[in-house]
Amino acid sequence: MSQERVSQDVGTKLLFENDRVRVWDLCLQPGEGTGLHRHEKDYLYVVIGDGVLQRVDPDGTRVEPKHMEDGAVVFRAVDDDCVHEAVNAGETPWRNIVVELKDGKRDE
């Protein structure tokens, strides 16, 4: 897999970043995909509006589309190299907010 083809951007627009988190907006029209991107940190996403999302692996394998409901929250722990494309497999626009958790614990 060519490294130039893999983006570090996990959303369509970076909304906020500090030393603890990065917050992305991800908006996709029906049939639109993100292109291959890499998750290097644990992350969660919050679905805004019902929709259907499909993961496509770097080798082109398409995972079964997931029907997601408005307000659903999904957490993903990233163990190794997490590269994929997200495709809007539904008939309406897809939107979610992605929150990447940066390394380091908060001093308490």
C-alpha cells in the first residue's frame, strides 16, 4: 500500500484540537467515501442523523454496511495500524463527529 494514498485526516473538517483531543466533522454524500485514512489513536464517533456506513479495507474488501441511528456513539480502540475508508452506503447524507483521544493521562 502506497503511503502517499493514506491520509492522516479522519474527517472532512478539523473542528478543534488541543493537547488531549482532536475533533473532526465527517460529512459524506450518498456513495461518497473518505479515501483511505489512518487512525493512530483511540477514537469515538457520534452519529448525527440516521444513516448507513460501510468500511472498505486497503485491499478493497467491503465490510457489511452498518445501519446507524441518530445519537449512536461508537468507541474504537486502535491496537495497530488502522487504515480504512468510510463510505456512505445510504441514500441520505452521512454525518458524524469523530473525537480522537491523544496519548497521555490528565494530571489529577
